Amino acid sequence: MKKLSRNQIRLHRKRRIRAKLSGTSEMPRLAVFRSLRNVSVQVIDDSAGKTLAAASLLDAKGKNSVDGAKELGKLIAEKCLNNKIEKVVFDRSGYKYHGKIKALAEGARAAGLKF
């Protein structure tokens, strides 16, 4: 039996999660992508297939750390509130809810986004 890599296991988790949640125009999906050097976030309306807002650590001028992820959460929340989006569905993309992912979610909640 072939051993699966960490990323392959994450992608299996991602498919399971995405089968259960979807973004609508009233409540879009807040999708997170984390690489070794960057964290990026998109607010997506799956019914129309459009990205409503996006941000990354490069936009937030933050470091690739927990504090930088918190700042990124605040930035995406501001962009959402400017576009009159108050509620979102949080899609962690198979990443565990701790560290940068948790800090991003808490930063977005602190800035007024509800999920």
C-alpha cells in the first residue's frame, strides 16, 4: 500500500468538506489557501462562480506568522463589509483549525464578519 503525503491527505479532507458546504450570494464561502510562504483568502459565490473579494499576506503587508494571519483576517473582513457582505461560510480547505487558520478566523470575527 502506497503511503499518502500530508498534502494528499489534506486534499481528501478538502473534498469531504467541500461536498457539504457551498457559498451563495447571501452567504458566500470564505476559502483559505496556505502555502509555505503565503496565506491567501477568497470570498466566493459558488452559485454564480465569482470571486467577490480576495486578499493575501502581500496585500496585508504582514509576515507569514500567526500575527500576520490575524491582520489578514481583519483586512478581508473590511473588504467584505465594504461589499455589504456580513455573513460567510468558513472553508478551511482541509487545514487543521489551529495556528494561522484559527488566527485568520478570529481576526475576521473581531473585525465584524459573522460565520
